[in-house]
Amino acid sequence: MKVGARNLITDVAGLRVGHGQDAGLRSGCTVLVGERPFVAAVSVMGGAPGTRETDLLAPDKLVQEVDALVLSGGSAFGLDAGSGVADGLRAMGRGFAVGDQRVPIVPGAILFDLLNGGDKTWARNPYADLGRTALAAAGEEFALGTAGAGYGAMTGWWKGGLGSASLILDSGITVGALVAVNALGSVTTPDGHYWAAPWEREAEFGGLGISPLPAPTEAPLPRKRMGEATTIAIVATDAALTQAQAQRMATAAQDGMARAIVPSHTPLDGDLVFAAATGAKALGDPLVETFQIGHAAATCLARAIARGVWLARAMPGDLQPAFAAR
């Protein structure tokens, strides 16, 4: 496997990503949108998720494809980012056809960043406008680190952020990941090496190598309270997957979260992974290639998590140090 040309989820052809963010609010959102509707699924393993329209992503539900996926800060308020994206898509004529109406299908998930020092005294929920901004900004290139849904993210120790990574399988199938890292756990070992180091490509998060220290054996204590943490992600491929196969890709990708964040999937996190499949490339060997896609998705997600923290930048008023500024 090799890294895609951009090392971004948009190496999956036909997908675009955009951000909406507000420096005073110290929060934002990120949208993944396709040139056309795409198959989507979800895997939820955290104990405190916040979601929009995820029930319809089950393989037995009527709608098999979506128009966009949204990751947002803002806790429950951030779910309104999906409404802004849906409004923008409807204005474009996009959406599920019901008679003469179009209903854009926009599942989403949120993370908690309400206590990060930003001004949250709004009179009107700002996230719908941020969603519209993100959709309008969607393109093949997008910022990482302190950007979009990761703009105000924090982790157990370092400042969080938004990350992405990609791989191209020997079969030519592309897999990518996009993640907003706001975890309860830590993405680095106590001596500052990334847990995801064994999967790093081309020094994409510093080339620091694997920690010479063993993993700590003491029982960790949470640095956040219930509902204050969550890592939300999307893994995508250009393979033609059924919704059930896409769900399996999302489930496999959760391994990448566990490789990169220690601990992960806690009762206090809302850890969640969406899957997206554009269907551009038919599977030659469904058994082997779905196996490989799942592994690549987990690998990309682990790398994307590390990149999100590695690229986070220090700003006045930060409550946590940025890794790069340590």
C-alpha cells in the first residue's frame, strides 16, 4: 500500500471536504460531501455519543445513500450544523426525492468543546451558519490541525485537532480517513511518542518513532467529565460496498482509534466512525478486498488521529499545550 497524492480523505475521488469555524466561538464543523450520493454506515463504540440521522444508516433501512456527513463541535448545539448543510444542499437541488420535494440526507455527529475558553454566549445557535459555510468551502484540499470540527478540540493532555490520511491498496482501491480528535485519552505516551507510531508513513507526524518505554500499567484517571470528550471520524473508499460492508469497514476502523488513543471507547467518550463508499470501483475479490479495506481504514484512522494533534497550532487563550509548541 502507498499513501495517496494528498494524504487526505479526498484522495477518494468524488469526495470533497469543507470547514466552517469561528475563532471567537473557538469551535467549528466539517462536512464531507460527494459529487453524488454515496453509501454510508456508522459504528458507535463510545458511551456518550451525540448524533443526527444515524438510525437510517442501518442496512435494513429504506435510505441506502446519503448526500453528506457532518462532524461538528458544539455538543448538542452542533447538531444544527447538519441543518445548515441540508439547507445548502436543498438549494442546490440535492436530496432524496419525495414527490416534488428534495430531502437531503445528512447524518452527523458532535463532540464537546463548550468549556475550551471560547465565547459560547450566543443569542442564536451559530452552527447552522457554520454548516452552510463548510459546504460552500468544500474542496479537494482542506486544512488540518486547528480547523473545522477540530478547531476547539482537546484531548487528555495535548490540544486536539482535525486529521486526515489515505492509502492506495495494491488493487488500486483508495481508502481515507477524516477525524476530529477530542479524546478523553492521550494520543502520546508519557515520553511524547505517538501511540500510532508503528503505522506512520513518511514522517507525517514527526517521525519520532516508537516509544522506548513500555506502556504504563497503572489505572488511568479521567481528565474530563461525562460528555466532555469524543473522537468522531469518517473512513471512506472508492470501492463498491453494500451498506453492510460499509458498516463492517467502520467497525474495523475502530481498531485504528484504539491504536492511536489510550484509553479509547470509554464510557465518557462518544467515539464514533462513519463509513462512506462512492462505489466507483467494483470489488475483484470481495472476501480479500473487504478484508484489506478494513485494515487500511484502521491504519488510516490511527495516522489521521496523530496528524490532527501533530498539526494543531497554539493560539492565545489555549487551555492545553499544542504538541508542536511543547
